Amino acid sequence: MFMFGNTNWVRGFSRFAKSNFHSPFRESADLLTKSRSQQAGIFGQSLIGNKFRGSVDRKLSNRELENGVQKAAASITSTCGYKLLKDFEHVLTEKDKHNLLSTWSGVECCERHGVGCDSRKGHVVKLDLRRPVPWEDFNKKWLEGELSPCLQNLKHLRYLDLSMNNFYGKIPEFLGSFEHLEYLNLLGSGFSEGVVPHHLGNLSRLQVLDLRNFFMLSDGGMNGLPAPTVDDLRWVSSLSSLRYLDLSGIVITEQIDWFHPVNMLPSLLTLNLGSSLYMILKTPSVKSVNFTSLTSLDLSQNSINSTFPVWLSNLTGLMHLDLNRNSFHGKIPDFIGTFSALASIDLSYNSFKTLIPDPLCNLSSLVHLGLSHNMFSGLVPSNLGLLLRLEYLNLHYNQLSGNIPMVSNLVHLDLSRNLFSVPIPSSIGLLSRLEDLYLHDNQFNGNIPMSLGQLSKLKNLDFSYNSLVEVLSETHFTNLKNLIYLDLSLNSLALNFSSRWIPPFQLQIFRASSCNIGPYFPNWLHTQTHLQKLDLSNSSIRDTIPEWFENIMSHILYLDLSNNEIGGKMPLFHFDSNVDVFYQTSLKMNSNKFEGSLAAFLSNVELLDLSDNLRSGDLPQTDGTMNLSFDVVNLSKNRFSGSIPIDLCKLPSIIVLDLSQNKLSGRLPVCLGNLSGLQAMDLSNNTITGHVPSSLGSLTQQHI
């Protein structure tokens, strides 16, 4: 039975995907996931798409796909195939309240989107029910329900794509009955129970098998969406025609022998076993392998604790190698420098404690090099400049020093959190393709070269936490028309811009904490109407909030003006409630000279800090219609008077409440004891009376 709908776990993934794949922040997961999907997509299209283009159907645009699923070119004469698709139509259209398959109604089976037929015999040979929207956009409608057993009547299927849907239960065993099947794609199809059926080993003609499951990364580790389990992989060795195998995100336990079955597939070109829920903990110590035709290997995110596998030396045609987020250690062997076809290598998030090996500089085809989150030390090899095709270089979070590598074709350069202690060279302006430049958390010193303003494609620039000394002028930003992220925080920098200057860019994030910006708010900021994050804390501003400030607040989700001398009345800010964000919405106005009463609590704010100001009057009551979502409220060191409003008891998500050092009086609301999430509360230095609710005795910190 099929229906269309959404599920709650999808909303969580959507929030994760949008924040990691569409925000200006650089995240390693963003690039790695993009790289993996590009590799899989390119190969899948070249291997199967071209082969089926003439004999099955033509490729269609996304616009056509959005109306249903892909359209075939032939008409059907197969009775069983016709009846099956009529059954599909009957079941689907009953639940198709969004008319996503409206084109199926009254149309011959082989004229329907997603159905492909053999032009000579009329057999259904292709069924493509892939949801035709971006894979990270999980709030769209999709097919949902159990997969009907009548599907197995399509005995001539060569191509079956059920990806990007939400089917229930186990992967059906009958999928192993399609003896002509060459392409099977169950990527993100929703099957989340049981084991991967061994019957798939009967598909002797299968060339592409994609069982990928979605997963997400967080500081606490990897959170996989429900996934089937592999209890035995010996069936894989029967797929003698297999060229593409992706089991990423499928549960593969430590006891499962994955290597020897795969080693019996001499035609295999792509092997993806990444993110097997941290269950692949080792690789075999053999020296030779049979799958020497392999061009792409992904063993990422498996906590493999090993030295660099010796058997990799056999894979001389390798183009993509992803070993990130494991525990590989020891020396990177010299044979890596003989992989002349290698275009992408990712060794980030491992335990390599050595110099960057010189053989890496021999990889003339290299486009992507990721070595972040290791313990590489010493000087960055100057020969990296010989890698003329290199576009992505990530050396983040190591112990490296020396000069900035001048690689002419770079698009992404990340040297952050290392030990660089040299000036930024003027030759940085020669990296004309550069879009991302991250130099933060180092000891770069001296002036910022004027040539920076020549980087017209630059989008993300982070110089924070260094020892840069400079008065920045308009010249530094002359041609930076694509800049959306700028962080200058914690340097000895001063911003000296004309009051009439109109920047060429529209920033989404601007941080200049501890820079010399004051005494007035920079007038050019009034042009930045796309800001989401703004941090001008400790920036020597001695001003009042300008009238134009409200014009730049329409998209603000994080505002920090703390530790200045800003006076006058604080506007009642409104945070955007329509934006789904992955980080905490915050308003930090503490340690200033704001006066006046607090007219109302702010909606859609999770962290509110107005402490150490001159605010006065009663704390506001709420009307019950506001969307109060506070995690932290700090109103301490002000002049608030009156009683503690009972409405604070209506904040179930609050974790920290600090009302200390005010002029509050009256009785302590007993209902505060109902705030089950409250961990710390400080009401000291007021004149509050009454009994402390016994339920507050479990607080981690309390001062009353």
C-alpha cells in the first residue's frame, strides 16, 4: 500500500542538511558528502544512463520528473506488466492527494513517467520511482508505504530505482528474483528493518547496487537513521558483473567478513563502505587483492584502527580514496605517490603523526587533498605548488608551520588551527579562483596585503584569532563582490571606512569582535540587509543604536553587541521565525549602558543576555501568544523591580535563569519548581521572599 507523507525524523535531517550544505560555514561533512555523491552520481550515469538511453527511454529534465516519474517512449503489449501498473495506478491515485502521479491517469503504461519498455517486445524493463527533488530537501512529498509483491511480476526489469522515498519494513526478498536486473538503487528508500536479503546474490547480471542509508554527524558522534543490517556478505561474491557497490550507512558488524567476498569481484570499479555505523573496525593485513580495477574506494567513518593498508598498493588506477574519520596512524607509505590517476584523497580525522609526505606532491592529477584533524607537523612542503590541478586543500587542525602554499588553481584553502607565524604574502592576490580562505587560529602577523581585494570570487574569509595589525580600508575589499562570510575577530585591526562607502558585497555573517570599530556604528553596515550573524562585541563602540539598524535585522539570528558602551533605549528586536537553523539563536547585549524598561520578552530567541546594563522597571508579562523558546535568560546586574512574573513558569525549555543583582521583591513563584529542564538559577541580591520549591533542590547550581 502506498501513500504520500512526511515523518518526524525527516524534519531533523532536513535541519541538519540545510545547515551543513547551504550555510556559509565550512564544514568537513559538507565537502565530503558532496564529493561522495558526485562520485557516485557521475559513475552511475556513465555506466547505466548511457547504456539505457537508446534501448529504454530518454533522459528527462527535473521539471518533467517533478510531475511524476520518468516517461517511456514505447507502448506496452505485456499483459502482466499492464495489469501490474494498473494496480499501481489504482493504489497510488487513491492516496495521491497532491496529484504527484496525475500523469498516470488515462495514459498507456509505457507512456507513464518512470516506466520504460522494450521497443521490440513491449516488456517493462525500467521502473524509475526516484523522488526527483534535491536529496537534502526532506520536507517534500514522496512515496510511502509497503512495496507491493506484485512488482516481482515485472520479470524483464533491467533497471529499478526506488531511491529517495520512505518505504516501510525490510528490503523485500523478491528483489532477488529479477534475473535480468542490471541496476538496483535503494538509496535512502526508507527500508530500515531486518537484514539485507541474501537473495540479492541471485542477480548475476547486476552492475550497480546502491543500498546507501542516510546518516548525520554531530559532536557526539554519528547518528544514523534506521538502517538494515548485514549479517553475511558472502552473497556479494556471486555478483560477478558488479561494477558499483555502495553499502554506506548500512550496519555491518565487526564480525562480518566484508573483504573476501568483495575481493572476488574483479570488475568492481567503485566500493563505498563508509559510515557503517562505526562497526568496521579493521582491514585485513593481506598484501594483494583481486579487485585491482577499483577506481573509487570509501572506507570513511568506521573507526578503523590500523596503519595504512598495504594492499592499497595494488590499486594503481585509483582515482578517489576516502579514509576520513577513522584511526589510521603511522607512516603514509611512499607508494601513494605512484597513483598517477588519483584525483581525490581524504585522510582527515585520523591519527597520523608525521610530516606531510613528499610523495603526495607527485600526484599531478590531484584535485582534492584533505589532511585536517591529524597531528601532521613541520613545514608545509613547498612542492605542493606543483599540483597545478589542486582545487581543494584542507590542512585544518594540525601542527603545521611555514609559508602559505601558493597553488595557483586553488578554490578552497584551509590552514586554520595550526602554528603559522608569518605575514600573509602579497602573492595571495594571485589565487584568482579562490572562494574560501580560512587562516583563523594561527599566529599570522603583520599587515593584510592590499592584493586581497583582487580576489573577486572570494565568498568566505576568516582571519580571526591571529596577530594581524592593520588599518583596513576600502581598498582591501575593492573587488570582493561575492563575499558573504567575513570574520576579523581577535586581531589588532581597525576599520577605517568612509561614511559614504557602499561595499561591493552583501554579507550574511560578519564578525569583528575585539577590533577597533568605534566610537560610532559603521555607517556602511546599513547596506548589509542579508545579515544572519553579526558580532561587534568589544569593538569600542560608544554610540546609540542608529535608526537604520532595524533595516538590517530582517534575517538576523545571532546578534552580539556586548562589552561596548552603547547607551539609550534598546529597540524591541524581532528574530525571524521562518528560518530553520542548526545553531542557537542569540541576542547578547550585556555589559553596555542601555536604559529603560523591557517592554516584552523576545520571540524566537534561545539565548538572551541583557546583563550588566541600566535597565529598569517591571519584568514583562506575556500574553500567551508569543513563541518563547529561551534556553538561557540572563538579566542580572540591572535595576529591574517588582515581582518575578509567573509567566516564566511557561518556559519549559529554559536551562539557565539569572535574575541576580536587581531590585526584585515579592514571593518566589512556586510554579518555578515545574521547570524540569532548569539546571541553574541565580536570584541572589534581591529581596525575594517565600519558600523554595522542593523540586528545585536538584538544580546543579542555585543561588537564592
